[in-house]
Amino acid sequence: MRLKIRRIPLDTLRENVAVLASNCTALRPEAFQAFKRLEVQHDGRSIVASLDICHDRSMVGPDEIGLTEPAFRRMGLAEGETVSISPARSPQSLEYVRTKIGGETLNRHQIESIIQDIAGYRYSDMEIAAFLVACAGFLSTDELLHLTFAMAAAGTSLTWDAPIVVDKHCIGGIPGNRTSMIVVPIVAAHGFIMPKTSSRAITSPAGTADTMEVLARVDLTIDEMKEVVGECNACLVWGGHVNLSPADDILIGVERPLNLDTREQMVASIMSKKKSAGSTHLVIDLPLGPTAKVRDSMEALRLRKLFEFVADRMNLHVEIMVTDGTQPVGRGIGPVLEARDVMAVLANDASAPADLREKSFQLAARVIECDPAVRGGAGYERARHLLESGAAMASMQKIIEAQGRASSSPAPGPLTADILAHADGVVASVDCLRIAQLARLAGAPLDRGAGIDVLKRIGDKVETGEPLYRIYSAGEAHFNFAVEAAEQSNGFALAGAGIPAKALA
Amino acid sequence: MRLKIRRIPLDTLRENVAVLASNCTALRPEAFQAFKRLEVQHDGRSIVASLDICHDRSMVGPDEIGLTEPAFRRMGLAEGETVSISPARSPQSLEYVRTKIGGETLNRHQIESIIQDIAGYRYSDMEIAAFLVACAGFLSTDELLHLTFAMAAAGTSLTWDAPIVVDKHCIGGIPGNRTSMIVVPIVAAHGFIMPKTSSRAITSPAGTADTMEVLARVDLTIDEMKEVVGECNACLVWGGHVNLSPADDILIGVERPLNLDTREQMVASIMSKKKSAGSTHLVIDLPLGPTAKVRDSMEALRLRKLFEFVADRMNLHVEIMVTDGTQPVGRGIGPVLEARDVMAVLANDASAPADLREKSFQLAARVIECDPAVRGGAGYERARHLLESGAAMASMQKIIEAQGRASSSPAPGPLTADILAHADGVVASVDCLRIAQLARLAGAPLDRGAGIDVLKRIGDKVETGEPLYRIYSAGEAHFNFAVEAAEQSNGFALAGAGIPAKALA
């Protein structure tokens, strides 16, 4: 009943997958498929894995068990070591998932059990999807609170030796909206502690961590992060590496491909991370627009109330800023192009995108006004002063040095194509989802220089044949994907003289 | 942008999985993980697959795409042939799944789109889970109807040249309940057309197809099935092979590991198959008991009404028989042990399990009474006569011959262990789920001789050390799994003189 470990060089993402040979000597692997999951044990440590059966001894021999990359890593043993296997009982907490599917509400203990099992990689992707969909149907405010606290408890908790620890978060969905990289150095220059953790893109063309990585190292350990914050007041690091809410990272990995983005999951996701990060004051950027995550003011209101409800019970001061989410912010979309815009704003460059600069001031102002010493309404001027004086740029350079400056700075492209207007008119609307998708198809964020430069904004006049935006790609395959997709549907709607936008798009 | 196919000898069940090398020359495979799914094309044919990334060229080279067993089979090309790939757009119907998650009801077109995409293997397991959970929350009767018809339409439709085509179905959950193999030959001997298709076990220790396979071939084509029915009036074949409801087969594959078993899914599953099978009269066995699928009479009533609602709109005569589901039926559980019981009943063997015989008479009676020539109430005597006269056995032998008699008949075991009572008492209850699970752990249905012989029934007196049941296994690993599990919890509750069952179990 003992099998030797063999490493299967297959990245199955979140999910532990084990592989048994169909001619396995120890047992009939098909028998396990009914239970779907098996437990792999060695000396007290164990993992739960889904099972695939292999019909070829080149991959797994009859006395072996194959473990795909995540399973191999989590098992933590060398190839050739022996393990025993047994049918995995479904985690007890799956019973609670079924309770939830049945329409009942869950108590704290039940939600904690579910989150602990998810964080322990004991759920299959299917099971995670079942939990998320059940919660998407209905989640009471108490359940939301339990979920937020359970998710925070499953991760690392940071503590800071300061009475005020500020943070700023955007709910996402707007391409190019890279304000954190401007707000953080402004606020750090003001003297506040702002240990900013950001995500990498999952389905978007760039996360703040991806864009920051163009300039500096972002995969800092907690100790390194604390050192940087001690030196610079702030940091701009990747949150995934400091493990603030591992359950959330797993849930998001299933939510995104399913395109499930409920209010409650969003609040639990953001607030669990803020709780773990030790923030005391938080400003949330909530873009509102027809292709943004929040599409009408009723929905914005509901979301604001939910954030406030949870924040109050976390003893966190929260302010929600509803912002313009009708089109991308700045010009560049994709790590290199966004980093260029951010640095142009910080450098007071005349060519810097005015909307990115203006929005950053507004957000920074709200953060700075958390300072008891700053009068209400004086935050904006303070933010502008810190930027125009060069203090914010100095602060950013200090953060970049402290985190570790990137050795090379990649260029945009090199392949480029302009997407042209098919008619004369005025830009009536821009589809944020489509633009993000096209930038992603172009290769962002993995090709850091890939992405889009948006050349026209809502209200701009355009003539037939004038470029709406430019696509950048590093490789031909992605270049073709993006250009072909843009030709099918370019995401811009133009309005002519009295002609409705749709007819001309 | 063209990649050569390589076959990956990995059985990923329902799901198409493609494998790209991390150093793929054509594109960055990680870029696809955001979209989660990619489309593989060749000359007009295409499949949609989930993507795993491989970090080792032994599995997939930089100019290759690996296809796991189901993907390779469905693509239908030889290794080395070239294909092109592109990011798969989410099927349009996933938008409807999200609509359903949002609490709305779906119309016929939306449900048809979802079912067609599922039957076309265009959904990932996660996406199927999302659909099932959304439906488990709430499904209107109209939605149920659309679902049933859409599932039937996605499969093969059988037609029979007879005014009455009877069928019998059990909703499952009761181990050993192998009445179809007795009812079918009785009814065939009566002269009715009864083209019975059955399932193989998914999580149970045996399906009727598994047990019948001990005696005869069951993977008949539609033409072979028609020939057998022409010759014998009836057949007992595996439904999966004749593809009556391929979407249902896929849905069940996700429902079972998630342990999702809603009323509506059950009705849609059963009735879609009956519609495709061309039945005109159907008797449904609905076992009721504390560990059966239906646990109280309210639930049985609700289920009966749903079956009747759908059947009426399908123009199918349906009768629901609520039966005793408090304990296993017959003695044997597992293919060989069940086949032994069935043949003993058909042979009028004095040692045959009386409960299996009696229940089969009752079901056969209801089917036979669909005959306008049989008076109400006369079905039971007719059924008993057909069995006792040897006509049913002759009919069964004819079916076995026509389908193709199995060349060898495997024996039970050979490893056996008796599970003993820990106290004196009377059997108060038997946990059907636990007994099924133990038989499955013992290796059934894959090891055909594996399973359980139940030796005590509810109401039987037992003494300490007396065997409650016997476990049979073919291999040591499964034998140990089952015996250890039975020792932890044997599924029998005994009641002593005035002592509650639980205290003695």
C-alpha cells in the first residue's frame, strides 16, 4: 500500500492533482474516482488531491504516485520517497456548503471551517465554485462579517508601531487606473505610514504589483517589507507574497474565470486583507460607469453601506470615493505603459495624463485628511504641493531603492498597430472590459511591454482613419490575437451629428 | 502559431485539458490561463479545453500541444498533426448561468444553450458546478420542463414500433435494490416491449448495468439493442453507450462528487432519459427511509408531483411507487453478489432473498397493469405466475444469449471478513449510505466480486459476536479500507431491551 512519489511537471494552479497508473499494483485507482479525492500521507503530514488516471507507464509506474507541481510542493518530499494513500473523506465543512446551497444561513463556526479548509487546499475547484455560487445567491450581513474575519484569520497579520496606518484601495475594473503608485509616495512624503500591498493581475492586463515590478522588486518578505516601511514610511509590494488572505487568493482564482463578482465577495476580499494588513484608515476608490464593476448609483450606495458595515465592526475608518468609471484612466494600459504614465505624473512632466494626476490628488487628499493636523478641505492642496515640489518623486525613488531597483527597464512593444476610427464623430463611450481584454490578448501583463495606449477620450472629436488607440505586443501570436479581436469589436462608440452612438460604432 | 499534437496519457474524465510548455515558442501559455480555456482548431473542427502548463520538455515540447485522453479523443486527430490555438471565448450561455446565479429564471432558449454547450464539452467542471448550484437554489417548474426537454434533445431518440413501451426506474440510493433484472424478464414474458437502459455506478457500489454485465454484454449499440428487443421483447443494456442524455451523464459526473442531489435535477435526469428512450408507460420506484434519497413523506409527495407534472407534459403515463427504503434490499451488494441474488429469485430458489422477490412482484404488477387486457389488481398474480412457471427465467436466459453471455462468471471475494455485533439486541436501523460506502471501499463495482452480503435485517435479533454482514474484496488494499472503515462505523444500530439504539450501536 505504499507508493513512491514521482513529480509530474504540470502546473495545475490551485488544485492538488495526483496521478495513479491504471495498472497500479496497490489498488484500483478508478475506485478512488468515486470519492474524487484521495489523501496522501507521510509521517503525519498529508495533502488532499484530486485524482487523474494515467494509462501509460512513461508518466507513472505501477508502484508510483504522481504529484503535479502544487501537490508536490505542498507535500514537501523528494521524488522516490514513499507515501501511503487512502480515500479522502470530504471535508466536514462541505456539509455546510450544502446547507448554504439549500438556502440556509451559516454561523461563524461553519464559515470558519469552510475558509480553513479552502486555505488548506482541501477543496477542489468544483467545490470552491459551489461555495462561491451558493454565497452569490444570498449572503446575510452576519455571514459577510464571519467570512471577512475568517478570511483574515487564515492569513498573516501585520502590526505597525504607529497610531495611524493608512491605506487606499480600488475595487478594480478600470484599465490604466494606476493611482496607488502616485498616492503612496505623496502620502509617504506627507509623513504617514502606508504599507501598501497590491495584487498581480488575474484576468486584467496589469495589477499594481505588475506595474510596480517594472521599476522595482515587489516580492518582498514581511521582514523586508517592514524594513522598507521603516525607512520610507511606505512600500508598494505584492500582497500575495506576504500571504495576508490566502483563502481569498484561492477564491479569486475561481471567481475570475467564472466571472463571479458579487458585492459581498468583493467586500470580504478587500476588508479581510485590510484587517490582516493592520490598516487603521482606508480610502476606497469605487469607479462608477456602464462597463465598470459598479454600474449605477444604487449599486454604489449598497456597496458603500456594506463596506461601512464591515469596517465599523473591524474598528477601521473607511471612506468611499465614488469616481468616474466611464473610461480608462491615464493613457497606458499594461505594466510598462502604466509605469511610464505614473513616472510622468510624479516628474511633473507636462505630457503626463491629466486625469491620472487629478484623480491621484483627490485620493491622496482624502488619505491626508485622515491626519488630525490637516484641516478638512486642505488635503488637496497639500497633495498637490507634495507632488509639484518633487517630494513625492523623491519619496518614490526612495521606495524603489529600498525595495530594489529593477536592473533593466523594458520598452513598450516592439510590435505596434493603431486601431482606427471607421467614421467621423465624437467618442460617446469606451468599453472598459473590452479594452482590458484587448490589452490582455496583446500579452499584458506577462509581456510587460505589451498593452494599449489610449489616444482618444470620451468627448474627443475623431475623423475617419484617425487612431483611437495603439496596441503593443512582444510576439506575433499575441499581436495577431489582439489586432484581430480589435477589428471585430474595438470597444469605442462614436456619436455623429445627431446620429446615435451605436449606429456609428 | 501552429502546434503539433501530443497525446498525454492522462484520463481527466469529463474535462478536456490541454498542456502547453512554459517555453512554448508560439506564445506565452500563462496568458491563456486568464481566459482559463483555449480553443484548439484544425480544419473546421475544434474543441475547447482547460489549460495546464508544463515545465518540463519530457511531457510537451515547445512546438507541441498536449491533449489529455478525453481531449485527444474528441479532437480525433493523430499525434503529430498540427493545430492552431486561440483564446476560447466563454460560451455565450455562461452569461445565462450568471443570470441564474443572480436569482432570475431562465427561458427555454437560455436553458437549451446551456445544455448544448455542456453536451458539447464546452464547460469546465467549475462552470458545470456553478450551473448546478445555481439551479439547486431555485428552479421553477417551467425551467425544469425546459431543462428536461433540452437534455432529451441533446441525445439520441429511440422509437419503437409498438403502442405500449414500458419502463421502470428507481431513483437510487438503496444498496442491493436490483429489481430491474427481475422485473424486465417478467414483463418481457408477459409480452410487453421493455427496452431497459441502466446506468453504471458512479458513487454507488453497483448500477444495474454493472450487475447485468456479470451475466452478459451490456455495451450494445442502438442497432444491437433493437435487435435484442425484437427477439426478446426486452433488453438490459448500459444507457451510457446509447447516449440517451449525454448532458445528464456530464452533469451527474459533477453532481455526485459534490453530493448535490436535488429533486429537480433528479426529475430532469430521469425524465430526459425516458423521453429519449421512447417509453410510453413508466413505473418509478421511490424508496423512502431515513438514509434513503427521500427521507420523509412530504418530500416523497413533492417529488411525485414533480414527476407527474413533467410526465404529463411529455405525454408519458407515469406511476410512482413509494417503497420501503429503510434498509438494503436483498442480501448481496456489488455486481457478483447481486447477480447471484437475482438469478436465485428467477430460479425460484428457496434461499433467494424474499424481500427482493416480493418487491419485484409489486413493481412488475404495476407495469403489467398498464396492459388494457389486465384487470386492475390482477398484475401481481400474473407476475408471480410468470416467475414461478419459469417463464421469467427463460426470458432472462434469452436476453442474456441475445446480448452475449459473459464468458466467465467471477466468484465473490476471495478475501472476506465478517463484521460482528458489539452487543446483544435487535437491529433497529441500517444506514444505507454507510453500507453502500463500505461496499464501494471494498472495491465494488470495479472488482465485480467485491461487496457486502447483508446477514441481518431490521427487527432481527443479534447476539454479541454474531455477524451483521460479510465484506468481500479482491485485493488487500481495498479489503483493509473497507474493514477499517466498518470497524469505525458499521452502519447498524441495535436496540436492546428498552435501551435506545444509539447507545448500543
